[in-house]
Amino acid sequence: MSGVARNLAGSGTPAPAMIPAIAALAGPERLAQLKTICRNVIDLSSMDSATIVEKFGGALILLEQGQAGAEQVVLGLAVDKPDSAVLMVSDNLPVHIVRALMKIEASDILPVSAGADEILESVDRIRAAAEAAVAGGDGPASAVCWAFRGAVGGAGVSTLAIESAFSLCEKVGPGKVCLVDLNVADGMVSSFLEAVPKLDLAALSAAPERLDARLLAAWCWQHEDGVSTISAPRNPDADALATEAAILRLLDVACAEFPYVLVDMPRHMMPWTKPILGAVDEAVIVSELTVPSLHAAADMAREVDMLRSSDRKAKLVLNRMFPKKKFRAEFAVDKAEKAIDRKIDETITSDWDAARTAVNLGKPIGEVKPKSALVADVSRLVDSMMPEAARQPVQQANGKRRAK
């Protein structure tokens, strides 16, 4: 948590009309604006970027694009002081700055036209997140993000992402899980759940920095079971609109608004594929138990591992497995692991009848057939990926239910 966030959260008082303090690298008009809503405005224009990072990293900082050294400050904070809180004022941020902001603990992008009230709202959001972290809450202090990607076509990635989202929602409660369908040209999440695809890719790609919590809410659709989805209407030309800056900004805001964000990714490479797979908490590679699929999965997993640290390797999941009672004697997962020289983290049992019924009704499989082996396998996968801080309250709640 950033130093300023700790101070704001520790006050235990309602959001004040004035910001206690803010450091700003901005023009004269912006500085004058800040003085109307902040008791102590520190002008950084006389300092070089390295000094700003050293002295004010961990504090609340406003940076206005176009000011000398503003971009260097963002990059420096992302590397040396990621526990900062940064408000970036810009109408057209370059991709590398969007990436850097995603690495900073608390950040927001405001349009050049932003007024004092919008700056206050942004600080209030940072304060609210800090208060939730200090209070402990029933979820992680920062958003958890998982990405699902298929090693081969037709591996059932969308189904697995959907079932994981609903399984997770059952464990952590409604309103906390968001499923983002990044198959922007021909995604199936909205069709499977009879959801309304609200994402306006054209508007997002035209001005990614204008996306905020209110606009994201307008693009979300919530299932009756409490899972929110973000998906775009089918459009064969949508891939051209899904720029790196647009998609990274979408996920950045989603992670600021939801404790848990799951991403259904396309198999083909996009400009934002590597940045996402390198940044998410869990990268899940989905395949099937066939020789070509296994080799494709092993290759993809190795590629993803190169984007991540050694202790955050991709998870390899085999989907659409035969029911275990039918193949107990000839189960070949151990042989498959030897063949590709890699651990297979989880296997998901196939239940075609339940899956077909679920998509026809627009419901998750867990609701149509809760005792399905597929549902149990997905629940186990979700449990294995949940952070320890979030897992403990779930275990306690489950214990209470069993005791009744």
C-alpha cells in the first residue's frame, strides 16, 4: 500500500473535502486548480525525475503529460517505488506509459479536461481501496487476475473460464468477479451466458485514457448469480480496434473495480498477449490429452514462462478428459508429463451433456448439474489458484456451513 494510502486509510474519518497533500508535476493552471482542493501542493517542476522518484515515491503524485520529465517519473516509480499513488493527466498516453501505470499499486488516468471534482473522486477511490486493505476485508488487498488461453483450437477455454468465474463467485460472493472476453472478433462468453455484449471497442481504442469506473460499469453485464462480464459484439474487424493501450487500460480499470478478474484470451497472438500473460497472477494454458495438443501446450507454456518469473510459471490444464471411472486403468497423464517434461497441474473431466444443457439455458454448468465431476474439478482448480489470504475466509465459511 502506498504511503499516502496508508495515511488516508488510517485517519478513520469520512472523505474530506480537501486532499491533505499532493506532489504535482504540472502546468500553472493545474497547480492553481489543485490549490483549491488540496491543503499542501508541492510543485515538482524544479526537480529532476530521479529526485522526484526518490523523495516522493510512495506518496500521492499528479503528473501532467507534456511536462518535462513526467514520463520518466512514471517509469521510475514503476521500477523503484511501485507502492505509490499516481494520477496521470493525459488525453493520449503511449503504450509504454500505460504498462508502467499498471505496475504501480494505485493509479488513475484523468483527461486533460478533468475538473477538481474528478480529481477528488479519483483520490477517494484510492482512499477507499486503502481502507478496505487496512480493514482486512474478505478478499485480497489488490485485485487477482487470471488469464485462460488455449494451446489448440476447440480446447474449451471459454467454458473453463466461465465455470472458473462462477465457481470463484460462489466462494467469494457476488459482485466481486469479472470475466473479460478478449476474443473480441468472435467471443462466445456472451452467447454461452445469454449476456449482453456492451463493450464499445471503437470508443475504447479512440481514447483509452478516458475509460473510468463509471464507463466500465456501463460496459458490464451482470449475471443473476453475481458474475459480471465484459464482452464486445461480434465483429470480424474487431481485432484491429483492440490496440495494446486500449486492452491494457480496460484490464487496469477492471482490476481497480473488481477484486477478481478472469480473462478469456484468444489463441492467436495479439499485440497485448505477452504483456497480459507476463503480468497476470495466473496464466492458465488449456489443452487436451492428445499428442499434438500436448506438444502445442508444452511449447506455449515454455513461451509464457519466459515472460514470468521462475516462481510464477504457467499452469497447464488438460480439459475434456474421460470420466475417471472409465479410464482408471489406462490413465496416461503421468506418461504425458514424461513426454513433454512438464507437470500437468489439473485435469478437467468432460461432461458434454451438462455443458450442452448449460449453454442452451444460458447458465453455468454448476447450476445445471452441481454434482458433475467437471464442476468438482473446476472448483479444485480455482482453490489451487486462490491467494492464501482469500482462501482462509472461504474455508472458514465452508466449515460453518458444514456444521449446520
